[in-house]
Amino acid sequence: MAKIGIMSFAHMHAEAYAASVNRRSDAQLVAVWDDDPKRGADAAKRHNTRFVDDLDAFLDSGLEGVVITSENVKHRELTERAAAAGLWVLSEKPLATTIEDGKAMIEACRSAGVGLGTAFPCRYIPSIQAVRAELEAGKYGDIYAVTCTNNGQFPGGWFGVEALSGGGATMDHTVHVADLLRWMLGKEFVSVYCENGHLMGRDTALDDVGVLHLEMDGGTIVSHIASWNRAKSFPTWGDVTMEFVGEKGVVEVDAFNQKLNVYDDRTMRAQWAYWGGDPDLGLVSDFIESVNERREPAITGEDGFRALEVTVAAYKSAASRQRVAI
Amino acid sequence: MRLAVIGCGGMGTIHASLAARCGFEVVACGDSRLDKAKALAEQHNAEAADDCLALVKRPDVEVVAVATPTPTHGAYVRAAAEAGKHVFCEKPFTRTPEEGEETLAAVKRSGVKLLVGHVVRYFQEFEAIRERVQNGSIGKVGFVKTYRGGIYPRGEGAWFHDYAQSGGVVFDSSIHDLDWIRYVFGNPTRVYCQALQRSDPLDYGMVTMWFDQGLITHTIGTWAHPGGFRVKVEVCGDQGMVTLDSKEAPISAMMRETAGGGPSMIVPGSPVPVSPYQLEWEDFAAWMRDGRTPRVQPEDAVWAVRIAHGALESARTGAPVAL
Ligand SMILES: NC(=O)c1ccc[n+]([C@@H]2O[C@H](COP(=O)([O-])OP(=O)(O)OC[C@H]3O[C@@H](n4cnc5c(N)ncnc54)[C@H](O)[C@@H]3O)[C@@H](O)[C@H]2O)c1
């Protein structure tokens, strides 16, 4: 029985992770800690667990693993604390906001002998898994080019504050797809060119649109849009899409296009209601099993770091207006 | 007005019949392959010729339509202008910006009218998007994405396959979107591009432009799909969005059997009262008749070449190109 704690409900994904832990019979949600006591206490109540105000007391409450869903820049410190207490760590994406922090997190977990995972739940979306299997089986032959998007509505709050998020839409919406590309194609990134800026009038000083031109091993060319360009009235939060152009054919994945079109007179707004499988449950299940089996999570800290490298290089490119090696 | 059509392939054939519908009289058809010139000339009771430079200079010709492979446009346009003929020329205007400027100068010197076929400006759906942007209904626009393409084109003599001639999907096809974006949003400052340009043949390209008012655009062009044709547009403003997808069309059909044997592809149909290619000729005719400023001005055509050529240079060097 994996004893799991959640560190901070600053990130909205904490809701789904907490619910996923509670759905597993081989895990128990033992405690919540949060540097915002009200937010933490409310969340603990919602998820039938207890709130522990004091971080030392929380780390000492019989836990075996923690899910860290704080603001991006706090991942490092919380990971170091958890690792020092001998706990397995699942960090929300992005793993960190700087190369230095990412390395420190990996090192802290390695030297403490605990597992470190990065929350890339998109790997658990059935359509993504199906296309990955086809790519691996060579159905489309060599892949020459890929165009991707991770668009979204502006999440607001600390996401728009650099001191907490470490960056804007490019920081928020690059790593999911960067990880998927590495995982689906089995290739690493070589270089990036990025144009980004605060262009959509979102309530932040940070970039709300980024366009990345990437190159992978073997010359595969990739473009990716990382954005908060979706209108408030858009029928859903956003998307993850990829179009692969290969030797034998093309395949397009629109990962959340398993939806109902909903027209609701009470809200006077058309909406897309997603009915597809719950990728967060797959992610959390693997983490729980990794805790129980004392093994590395399937999606490692190293995976999180590789995706982070792309983001950091993208910001460097945007500042220098040059292609940057990764 | 009396019209000579040069280049009697796919586009030349279309232009001859649409120009005829707009009151132009097709008097001569020229093609370096006389059989093709003859085939089109027959449909219009016109004369056929394989010496197109001579044809351009015929005194009875008042307007010349150039629909030959891209690198040959410039010489015909200059010859026509020097002979005092008005010119309709297919896009891309020329293969290089230098030749574009030289050709534009010849047109200006002679005082003839030149309309280059940036037909997307005449597509009703694109015009509807432009109107929405212009009337401010989605606020200040910060991001635009366009997508265009499908199967690899099959031109006469495989000139599309020779990237030195056609420029591939970015120069030949994405130029439509790059021009339309500039039409709506003004001049871009720099361009970045990646392009496949494979000899399979197969081509796919991604072009990003930066505009100083605070706009990034991303244009995807494909000649890499095994079939079909699709256009998508997405315009994002600070107060809303507009999107378009040609897959969402009023008609879609699939035949149980085709002449080739198997079942056919689904080809969505979206018929319109007047073809955008005809609107080009109506615009051209109105310019000549009433002096009304046409939707595509000669400088626009050179700009489109400059952007698309800059994109190819960026794809080659891996660095952004200032425009
Ligand atoms: N606006 C559009 O939607 C659109 C669509 C397709 C092509 N185009 C453009 O139209 C032009 C023609 O393309 P197409 O698809 O009709 O090509 P095509 O290959 O079908 O036709 C070209 C014709 O020109 C003839 N030709 C070749 N070299 C010549 C020369 N030196 N002098 C005289 N004739 C010559 C060929 O024999 C052929 O009949 C190109 O510039 C292309 O980029 C525009």
C-alpha cells in the first residue's frame, strides 16, 4: 500500500492526481501539504485526507512518495526536501525552469536512492499510444517532418508571474509535445529556433505565444506551437495535435478529439465535452507501482530534463534570434 | 479586349475560359508544345503558336495571360510590357525578387497594367475572415496559422519536381498564404522556414513570420499527402478567434467504383456562385474599364516573391531572413 502525499495544490492538475490516488486500491492518500494553508486544507477535505501545515511534520508522516504540484519554480526545493526524507517524487511538468534546477533535482533523488518521475500524462492517451505503436512498427516508414500544437486558454494566476512560473506559454506548453516526440520517434532534439512574445493581450507580461522550429537526430524537421491563444469562449481548454509526415504515409493525431459537441442554453455557449480515457490515472498508477516496487517511474526525471532543455534553448533562441543547439 | 494566352497547361486552360466569360476574346494560344497550344486554341477558335515571344508582340493582341512554369514568367511579362500589352500573370510572379523588381520596373516604364494571380485574396471564405479581422470583431490579432496542400502536383514536363524551377511547396503553394497574410496584416519583418524538398518527390514546409505590431504567423504547406486537398486557417485575437477548415464542406461524396477500379477518395465540395479565378478577371477588367484599383497590385506580387524566397533562403541557412 503506497502511502502518498501531495505537496501543494497550486497547480490545477493536483485535483486529478489526488482523485487518481484515491481510485487505486494499492495506494492511500495520507496527507496534503501546501504553503497556502487554506488552499491545502480545502483540498484535503475534498479528497478525504488530512492537511499538515508544517513541512517537516508532513515529510515525517509515514509517507513513501509525494506528488509535487506547486508553482514551477518551487519544484526543486520541494524535491530536495522530499528526497532527503527518502520519498519517491512525481514532479508536475515542467520538471524545473532552469538547467541548474533540473540537474539538482535529478542529483538529489539519485543520491538519496529514490525514484523521480515527471508528470507527462499525454503518454497515457490511447490515441497517442496507438500512433506510437504504428510508428514503431514502421507503418509510416521514416518520419521526415512533424507539425505540432499545444494550444490553450490562458490559465491565469501564478502561470503569468515569471518569479513563480519561470516563463509564459513557451514554458508551459512546450514540454508535453517535446516529450511525446522523443518517446514516439525514439530520437533526441538537436536544435531549436523560436519566435515568441506577449501578443495575445493575456493578463501577464510573459510570452503568450511561442512558435518553435526544431530539428531531431537524423534530420527530422518539426514545428510546434506553444500557446495561450485560445479565446475564453473557445469550446474547450485547448489541444495537443501532431501531424507526422513519413515515407509511406501521413498520420494526424488530435489527442483530445474524443468529444461531444454540447449546446447548453443555460450557459449560452457551445462546448466540447471530452469522453476519452483518463490519462492522469495511467500516470499516477505507474507512480504508485514504482513506489510499491521501489523502482524508477516509467517517465523519469531525465525525460523531464530533456524536455526542459528544449524549453530553455527556445527562450535563448527567442532572445538571440538565432538557432540554438540543444 | 483581345487576349493571348501563353502556357496552355492546367492554369492556362482555366484562364482562357474564365477570361472569355468576362468579355475577353481569346485570339491566340501559345505553348512551347504546339500540340497543347492547338488543343486550347481549338476550344476558342483562336490561333496556335509555339513561338510565344512573337505571339506577345502581335499587333492585334491587347492583353497577355502568362501561365507557364514560374521561371519563364519574367521574360514573357517584360516582352509583353515592352510591346505595350496589359498582362495577367500567374503567381509566383518570378522565381527571384531581383527578377521581380526588374520585371516590375519594365511594367512601370511602359505604363501597362499588371495583375498577378494571388487568387486566395479572391476566395470568399478568406475575404470573410479578412472582414472580421478588419472590423475588429476578434480584437488585436497576435497569432495566425494557415495550412494548405495535399497531393504532389502533376504539372506538364515535371517542372514542379525540379525545386530550382518551382521552389517546391513553400514557394509555389504557401506563397498564397504568405501573400494573403501580408494583405491582411501588412509587411513582415523577418521569416524563418524549414522545408523538406525531397526528390521522392515529396515536399512539406513550415514558415514562421514576425510582424513588428506584435504578430507571429505560422504557415504549413504540404505536397506530402497521398491524396486530397485541405486548407485550414486560424486567426487568434485578444477578444476571440476565427477558424476555417475546408474539410467542413456542404458536399462530400465517395464513389463505389471509379474508372481506375477501386473506390474514390472523399473530395469535399464547396461550390460558389462565382469562381475566385473568375473574380480575378472581373477585377482586371474593371481596372482597365473604370480605373478601379485591383485587389492585387503589382508591388504585392514582388513582395510575395521576396517573402517566399526569403523563406527558402532561411530553410537553406537555418537562420531567420530579414525582409
Ligand atoms: N493560382 C493557382 O491556384 C495556381 C495553381 C496551379 C499553378 N499555378 C501557377 O500557374 C503556372 C502554371 O502552372 P500549371 O499548373 O498550369 O503548369 P502546367 O505544367 O500544367 O502548364 C504549363 C504549360 O506551359 C508550357 N510551357 C512550359 N515552358 C514553356 C515556355 N518556356 N514557353 C511557353 N510555354 C511553356 C507547358 O508545355 C505547359 O503546357 C505556374 O506559375 C504555377 O505556379 C497557380
